[in-house]
Amino acid sequence: YSLFGASGIMAAGLAGAAILFVSSNATRIINGMQGGADGRVIWFANIGSFVVRIGHQIGTSAAANRFTCPNLVNYDIINGGGVMVAYDGTNSRWRVVGPVA
């Protein structure tokens, strides 16, 4: 998935995805992601040259599409790094649960 252009919400067409290879032409923020279902797990792998940032509770995304990050701050995925997110149906949020840098 390419994050070229403005930072923003990821597309809805990811229903069957388990791994997302992401890249960008600059540091970008992923504000939220559609397709959450209780227990769904997705791995983000940054294959680009720039940081891809998971935004913590960014208000421009619908509440049910937002991310909750460790320490309540944005989470940076560096080049070559990755992170696992899981959907928490109780709180209707994607949770960063498996950071790897």
C-alpha cells in the first residue's frame, strides 16, 4: 500500500489482507484503517525509505477506525521495520500490539 500524497486514512479494500507492505515518498501518518473486526490481526511492514507513523487516536478518522498506540503516542515504523496491530472489538480500536523495529 503506497502512502503517496496527503497523510490519511487507509482504503477500505483491504478486507482479506493480513500483511500490508507500506511505503511513502515522505514521512506520513496512518490516521485510521477500515475493516476492523474483533481479533483481526494485520502486520505492517515498511518497505520504503521514509518513516510511516501510526497515529494515536487521530480525530480525523472515524472512532471505530482509530489506532491506540503504546504510551498513548504515535508509533513510528522505520525503514525495514514492522508492527502488528489487532482490532479490539470491545473498545472499537486497532491496537498496536507487536512492535518490531
